[in-house]
Amino acid sequence: MNKAVNWNKTASRIRSLRREKRMSQLYLAEKLGVSRSLVSAWENGSCTPDINKIRVMTMLFGVPADYIYGSTDRRYNIKIPNGFEFDLTKLNSAGIQMIHSIYKLLINSDEYRQK
């Protein structure tokens, strides 16, 4: 992570991301294998999720762990070694899915994959 974890921001981010995905606390709890009351506690800042739960949330919400932790405000930027940077915040979820599909196509192709 680039900066220190901001636990108050983490609580707010979990709540906001869950709502953006139109997930109930119960649904998120079931996906994470925890109780609804624990999700509520994370969202009000009375306790914090462990790294394994954060990892699952990164997949469910489609954002990096640094964003959930509140150590960055960059949700979807991808840095590529050649110096290119893509700001995926300009795309909707269908556009992001398309990039993911193209990426999978490229890495599964002998023509484009590094050897």
C-alpha cells in the first residue's frame, strides 16, 4: 500500500461499495462467510476486516485493496510496465468487462503472450 490505512475511510468505502453493487449486508456476509452483524461492524468502524476478507471484497467490488483501505482514491487505474496508464473510471461496467475479455483473449493467444 502506498499510504497508511485509514480505518474510518475503510468503513465508509465498504459501505459505499456494497451499496453501489446493490448488495445487502446479509448478501455480502454470505459471500464472505461471516455474519451480517460483522459486516455492519466493519461499516460503522467498530472493527476491521482481515486481509483475506479484503481480498474477497476486491473481487466482489472490482477495486484494488488500496482503495478499500482508503490509502488511495484510485479505483480502477492499471499501470503497465511500459509506462502506459489507463483510467478505467471513464468506463462503465460493460466497458470494464470488455477490457477483461480482451485481456483474457490476448493472454490465451500464442501470438500475443510473452514466451
